[in-house]
Amino acid sequence: MKLVKRSNGYYYIYYDRVRKKSLKTKDDIEARKLFNLKKETLLQGKIVELDKVKSIKLSQFKEDYLKTREINVKPETRDNDELSFRKFIDMLGDMPMRQVERQAIDQFKSKCLKMGLSKSYINIMLRSLRAAFNVALDAGYILMNPFLQRRGKPSVLFKIDEEIPRFLNEKEIEALFKAIDDPDFALLVRFLLYTGLRRSELVRLNVKDVDLVNGVIYVRGAKGKRDMPVPIHDDLRVILNEIIGHDVGPLFPRWRNKDSLSRLFKKYARLAGLGDRKLHDLRHTFGSYLAMAGEDIKRIKELMRHRDIKTTEIYAKLTTERLKEAVNKLKFAVNLKSKGI
């Protein structure tokens, strides 16, 4: 920014090579006063903006961040982003972004554990917050991302031992259906067992997404985009014929809220004596039975619509466990040992 006297005798402020503004005066003293006043105003504006950046709170950034997530992001991903921020703020308070440090994150993790949240679920929230803070870092709201791993410090994520996914065995499935006294909900549970859909995918399903002629169900992602089609099992065809009684609209018009679905499932799971089972366990049941049937892990990945095969690999352990069970059933090993072989 500089003061320039043009050939016409008038003074101008040049902000850069292109942008300029006339001060509409030829008087040298007046021009300098106006120039200094403009510089001071701009400086004050920058200080105010800098203070705003330094003091922006979690709730303020959350609103701006979530707006950017409305485009090209699946609704369930954005919902998880909103939930992660909300829980973090509820537990630690609406602090300025720059005050979030490792100690605060550790407190958040501790409080989540005391609430009974699983380490896997807490990790999902931590990953969401880490991605959001990366955006804040790029925007200059923070000087460093406290969710990123630093040299000499452990990861903020919990280390989770690979476990066999929680699925329902045949007796538990039978007990569950005996407990369900709502025919519509029973159909919905059967549908999930045969498709492995996520609850958010289920509530978005429309009648037009079901192609009985070609035997596939199209699962919609963000902004109505179609993901990979899910093949329709022969038994599922019978179920779909019972469900589809209209040409347009939601496939399950009674079940539009995914949280109410989860609560209802937990109610029936407790009545069936299954403890703290979750609706998502039906998805695990779908993947688990495919693995135990010897299906290729890559095909399971496609059927479950996982982005990363590492997510699918938890089901591979089931195959290993089944192989161990098969080996342990060999009776001749005992006979050989008794003969000293």
C-alpha cells in the first residue's frame, strides 16, 4: 500500500499493481492525512480479524465446518461430525479452538469411557475431530492440530485388539424373532439380516431403489448417488413382496428415524435375553455368516460396501476360528498320542 501522485495532480492510494483508489485531493498535507488514516483503519481491521481467529470457539467453528460438509459427504458422516463436536463441547465446554490441547482430549476420552462408550466408537469421534481440526489448521484458526500424533507421544486413538465381530448365532436370532411382537419390525430385521445395510442406508431406501426384475437393491449414498447394488437373496424376494405395497415413497414408511430403530431393537434384544445387543450387530451377522460360509474376503468387502478392505478383515478371523474348531474335532490325534506316536 502506497501513496502516489498522478500526472493529473490528484493523489491515489495504490493497494497493489491493479487496485487503486483516488483521494480526490491535490493537497499534499491532506493526502498524507487521508493516507495515514486509511492505513490505521486497515490495520485495526486486521487486528480485529486476528483476534477473531485467535478467539473462535468450538461451536462457532462447528457451524462453519458442518456447512462445508453438506456437499459431497454422506449424511451419516456429517451426522457423526455434528455428534462428535456436540459431545466434545458438552463434556469440556465451549472453549476457544486454540485452547484444545492433548490434556483436554485425554479428559474427553476418559469421560467417554465412564459413560460406557466403546473404544471403537470413541475412536470414530476422535477421527472426525482430527479431520475437522486439520481444516481449522489450514484456515489459520489453530497453530497445530492436537489430534495428530507427535513424536514421542502416543496416538490419541485407542489401541484396539482385533476382536471377532459381534454377531447373532442361530439360537439368538430365533430368540429375537420370538420376542418381536411387531410384524413390520420383524420384516425389517429380516431385511437387514439378508442385506447387511447400515441403519442410515435403510431409512433412505425408496421403493424405486428395489429392482426385483434384475434382483438387486440400490443403496443410495450422499446426494442420492447410487452405491454398489446389493443382490436380492431368494428368501428376501418373499419379504420384499410383503413390504412393497406402493409404487413410490420410502421402502419402510414407518421407520424414518434411525435412532428410534436402534432403541426399538435394543428393547427386543433385552426381551430376548440377548443383553446389550445393537442394531448394527445385524450388519455384523450378515458379514460374519458370509465369512463362515467360506466367502472370499474381497467379495464380502463389496457386499458390505466397505471403502477399505482393512475394515472387512475383521471377518477373516472368523474363518480362522472355524478352521481351528475343525482341527480340534479330529479324534485320531488322541488315539495316536495314547500309542506313543
